[in-house]
Amino acid sequence: MSSTKEGSSKEFIKMRIRWFSLVRITGLVLVLLYHYFQGVFPGGFIGVDIFFTFSGFLITSLLIDEFTRSRTIDIVGFLKRRFYRIVPPLVFMILVSMPFTLLIRRDFVAGIGTQIAAALGFVTNFYEMMSGGSYESQFVPHLLIHTWSLALEVHYYILWGLAAWGISKISKSVAQYRGMISLSSAALFLFSFLAMFIGAFFSKNYSNIYFSSLTHVFPFFAGTVLATFSGVGNVGVQMKKLEEKVEVKQVLMALAGSFVLLILLSFILKFDSLWTYLFGFLISTLLACVMIAATRILHDKLPNMKEPGLLNFVADTSYGVYLFHWPFYIIFSQLMGNGGAVLLTTILSFGFAALSFYVLEPTLAGRKPQILGKKMDLSPITKPIFYSFIPLTFILLIITVTAPSVGAFEESLIVNALNQADTKMQTTRKHADQKTATNYNVAEGTTVIGDSVTLRSAEWIQEAIPDAQVDAVVSRNLVSGLEFFKNDIANQTLLQNVVLALGTNPVDNYEELLDQYIELLPKGHRLILVTPYDGRTANDPNSIPVKMRQYELELAKKYDFVYVADWYQVAINNPQIWTGTDYVHYGADSESMAEGGELYSNMMKETLDAASSGSVKP
């Protein structure tokens, strides 16, 4: 009797749970929309959290099924299966994508060896946290930054796999095992979520919370908790009772409703919003749980309905598509318009993902390749594919060895930052020694508070405006700029003309913050606002940089001591300086960089010259 049950259970586990593909596809679609059309779907990054939740559910369900069959967990076998599923596609992606980097400028392979090592070591999330950059605002996007999610996934697999194995050693029954798994995962879910919730109030860089294995692992454990109630092969009592109560119509409504809400969240959530970290990720995780539960019920409620082959294909290749799409999109978007880049990226990503899933992975695992459930003899193409790894590896080594450690853009920022520090010291000393008394006892000169665009322009600003005291920092926004502004006021080092060149790193409450700058500006000073420019959203009237520019123009009309240096308009009028760039930082080569720097500094000088005879704050 027990052997019959065991065999039946094994067969059930091998069965495909119909409609789970809808969950995977939802996660994939949201991620693709986010990367392809970030301006339209700014919250599409929650697609990764759907993957996390589903992974937690599926892995734990299979562990419970294994314990049900044999009253033990084969931890070595578990880790081997995870290895064969994760590592080969990752290596394949790296080998295939590297030759394409020869088509674009070398900035994109700067430090690529470290990126590859981090990806293969499953520590990309820590690497990105240590580099100090923003997930969304990298000047030259890291080609392997998307492997941060693999790092979290592997951390979860190893730690939770060991925990589930340890719990199996002390559990005397399936019910006890389920209960201990449920309590443990619920506690870990709560701990991780609270870490994100509380950390969000104190974080100056949300990317650190987003990347962290501590704060962003709770979606896995949400799926884990759900697995103890639902499951794959061994279905929980609670799920059986729920299946008996609900009708197919209700399940479909829950499935459709959760999908629609996830799409809606992709429109409204923003990466740098506090609400995203307080509630956004939690809500998307819970909606993913609803989708998983609904699809699991549909499997039992509709036993005779077959899942369309296309859904199976997209679901099967979703992991591979996720791996390939990002480096391909970054590369192709440098060579063509967004539409062409999206189309070519999607086609190649699905092609290579299918090759990986249906041919390479089963071959490496010692299984005969199957395409949509049908076994096929693919040996004639398998050997040539594996032989191609030799030249691909050779190309990878050459690119890695010859790649610069720092890109030209980052190098220019470092040089400008050093020059800025030296100039600032000299200028500060000069004004301290030769302070000019005015009616307001304000030192003449110009204080420039800026971000990476200003830092890129520092050399030309100093040439055009010799008395300028430039302080520009990478990733600075209106919030962090305000702190520097207040500090200069407190130390009485703010010069008469204050140039505020911020907005490239957008914040939602820009109106409130700009009003604070004006209110805090001491008497006797002028405020010059440099309008922000982001070429990716320059034609979108609803984008924050465009709306912020409009508000700055209104402020200049309202206050006679506020002036506008319209970088946005200058940037629009000079498309030649943006060729081959990220459309935020001008200049892909020395010639266009010099032209952009001169345009930026001359724009600032012309506005200062016009303002010099104008009013100051009374």
C-alpha cells in the first residue's frame, strides 16, 4: 500500500501543474515592460518579486512532497538540481552576450571581470551595494546588474534548503513538518519585511534595501508559507477545503483581479518612493500569492482543460529570457532606436533561452532533450553547440583582460571631482580673506550646487566662471542638495549667486523642495535654477524633469530674485551632443564632451551675467 502511494506521489510530482505558467509569465512581462518602457511602467520591477514568491512556493512545496514520500530530505540532491537549473543558463548567457559588446563603446565592459565574478559567485547584490550606485540611475548600466536577483535566489535556496533539511530531522510526521515549516517561514517573512519597512525610513539610498538579502527576501517566505497550506503534489487540508467551497468563476475573478492590480501597480509604483518599500512590495507579493493559489485550484477544477503550448513555452524559457534580455537590450539600445532594440532583444532572448532550456540544460543533467513534452534526438546539433563554447570562452577572456578597470565617463568624473575639491578650497580661502561687504554683508561670487551632469561640466564651468565655487556630487537630488544648502547657510559660506543644478535624479515632491530653497535663501542672494534634462523622457509632459522645469519657469516669474538657466532647451537644440550617450550625460567622445561642457557652462554664465544687474532677495 505504501509503495503504491509513493509511486503515485512521484508520478504526480512529475506532472505539470497547469496554469502556473500564468504566474511566471506575469512576472516576466512586468520586468520586460519595466526595462523596455521604464517611463510608462516605472513600477514593473515588482515582476522580480513575483518570481521570488513563486520560487519560494514551488521549492518548499517540492520539499514537503519529498518529506511526505520518504520522511527525509536529500539536501545534496536538492542543491544539485538547483545548480543544474541556475548555473548553466547563466554561464551560457555570459558567453553569448560578451561578443556583442564589441559593437559598442568600451565603457560598457569597464570592470566586466569583476561583474562576471560577482555574477558567478552569486554576490552581485553585494557588489552593487558596495559600488554605491543606484539601481535605476547608472551612467553606464552594468551588463550583469540583473543577476542581483539570482544572488538572492541562491542565498534563499542554500539557507532555506538547509533549514528545511534540519527541520526534517526533528519532525515525526508530515503534519509536524508542515507546521514547523510554516511557523519558521512566517517568522522569517516578518523579520525580513520589518527590516525593509523600518530601514526605508532611515535609508539615504533605497538601492541598498532593494539589493539586500536581508530586507528583500520576504517574498520567498511568503511563497513558503503559502506552500504549507497549498502545495504541489501533497495538497494541504486548508487548500482542499477551499477548493470545495469556491467555484471556477470565483477563482477566475481572483486570478484576473490580482493580475490587473499588479499591472496597475506597475504604472504607479516608483523605485525611489518610500511607499514602495512600506507597502508596494508587500502588496505585490500578496497578489502573487493570490495568483499562485488561484492557478493551483484551477489545475484541480479544470482537469480536462489543456494549457496552450505557447504559455508553456514562454513559462519554460522565462528564466533564460530574463537572463539574456538585459545585456542584449543595453547593447542594442546603443545601436538603434528603442523599438528596434526591443524587437531584436526579445527575439534573440527567446531564441537563446529556448536553446538553453530544451537542449543544453537537459544534456548537461544527463537527460534526453524534450521540446514541449516530446523527447527528441538533438545530438547532431548538441556537439557543435558545446564546441562553440571554446571560441566564446576565448573571446570572453580577451574582453575581460583588455577591458578598462574604469570607464572613460567614470574616469572623467573622478578627475573633475579632484579638480573641484582643489578649486573649492582655493575659492573658499579667497572669499574668506577678501569678503566684500554689501548691504547684506554677502560675499560676491557664485556657489554651484549640482549633480553628475554639473560634475561632468566642472572644468568648463571654472573656465567660464572663474569665481564659481562648484560642489557637485554623483546621484545628488533636491533632497540631498538641500542638506548641503543648509550647511552652507549655517557656515555662512554661501556666495551671492546660488546656482541650483539639480533634478536629473527626480523626486516626487520637487515643488515643496524648491519652495524650501527659496524660503531658506538668505537675504542679499540670487537663486539661479538650472532646468533638468533627461532625453529619455524629454517629450513626455508628465515626466518629473519636464514638470519640474515648468515649475521653475513659474517660480522665476513669481520672484524677481529667481532666474532660470534653461539647460533643457539648450539640450533640445543640440542633439549632436547626445549621440551614443544615456541622454542624461552628454558626450560619448572627447569632441562632443567638450562641446557639451561649453554649452552647459556658457548657458550658466549668460544667465549669471543677466542676473548680475538684477534683484537680490530683499
